[in-house]
Amino acid sequence: MEGPIRVLVAKPGLDGHDRGAKVIARALRDAGMEVIYTGLRQTPEMIVNAALQEDVRVIGLSILSGAHMAIVPRVLELLAEKQMQDVLVIVGGIIPDGDAGALKKKGVSAVFQPGASLDAIVEFIRQATATATVPAA
């Protein structure tokens, strides 16, 4: 039997507001997942290296700065370089609808915008990891 789902929660870029990321991390932990929180001001390289070291199944990126269209594709690129395409990437924050669709086309498994429920995030991660889906690159 597998252990708990391991999730890396990261705050990439210069965004200094991490309350939402901490709320998500706590909700995932309370749902029985093992959560690694990287803290503020992480580069894509730092995030992917931490994901590799921690052997996570999911990376959750919390982005409020508007830099999601630069940061997220770089994270996906680095995951591909390290042959980690089986790691699900989810994004939360202030993401316009058009950008959310573009991120999904690039390989993001889900985008959670303001108002998304904690239960919906937990359930998505459980279902996505149970089916062992590999995001399209």
C-alpha cells in the first residue's frame, strides 16, 4: 500500500503574500496528505529540485503576482528535462480564465481561481493521483 500523497506547495516569484498557500497546505495536511511548503520567493529551479528531492506526486503553485504565464511554463519545462512528467502541477491564485485555459493546454492539471473550495482542491488531488494520469506535455 502506498503512503500518503506527497504535495509540494510553492510560492514562486516575487509575490510576498503566502496566507492562501498556508491555508491550502493545512487543508491538504488535514486531509491526510504529506505537505512540503517551500516558502516565499522560489524560482522554478528551486521548486523542481525540491520536488525531485522530496519525491512528490503533486506540485501546487500559488501565484498572485501575475507572473504565471512565465513561471508555470518554466516549471513544466524543468519537470520534462528531469523526466518528471508524472508529477501533477496545479496552480492557484489570480489567474484570468484565458490564461487558465492556456496553462492547461501546456500541461497544468488544474487551475483553482478565487473562490475554489478547499474540499474541491483536496478531491481533485485525490482523484488525479488515484487514476495516475500523466499530464500532456
